[in-house]
Amino acid sequence: DYNKLSGAIPNELYDLVELRELDLNDNRLSGTISTRIGRLSELVYLQVDNNEFGGSVPLEVGGLNELAWAVFHGNNFSGEMPLSVCENSDKASPPGKITLLSADCLEDGPVVCSCCDYCGEAL
């Protein structure tokens, strides 16, 4: 984090299938998060907060069964948090592994997220 990175996430990053931690917060990254993120099956921490990402949170994030933290706030995401992500939350029944989930979901926010722990606040 805080590396002054800009531009899109390179597609080659999604080939790092044993990656456990992806901390890209507080940069100037833009574009969308590729559906190829679903290939990162060992990912435990995903922090992309405070960048310039847009589009929606990919459905494939919900298939990351080891994911414990998913931090998306401070971007230009829109739409609804995928049901698959909420179903992997510790608030689901049965509980999933995600114990921290954040997005820009304050009242009238661009992301609708009924399962988020934090809505646009700093952690």
C-alpha cells in the first residue's frame, strides 16, 4: 500500500494462484477488478481500498474460500455486493470465512451491501 501505483492491475497478477495477500490500498489504481481474481484461490487478504477502481465487485470474489478480509471502500464501485460474497461472510448461515467486508455502502452510496461490516469508513 501507499506505493503511488497507477493504472490497471496487470493481468499477470491474476496468474499468481498461490498469492495469499493482495494489499493495494491507497494508490491511484483504476479500471476494474478482473473476474480472473477468482483464480487466486489461496487469497486471505484483499485490500484495494482508496483507489479509483470502478465497475462492480466481481462475483468471483465470493468463490475465494480462504478470504478473510475484503476491503473495497474509497473507490468508484457501484451496484450490489454479489450474493456469493455475502454468502462467504461470517454473518451468513452457515458462517463463511470473511470476517471483514467494507464498501461504499452508506445511505445512498453507490454500493448496496447488506453484509458489510463497514460502509465507507476508515478501518
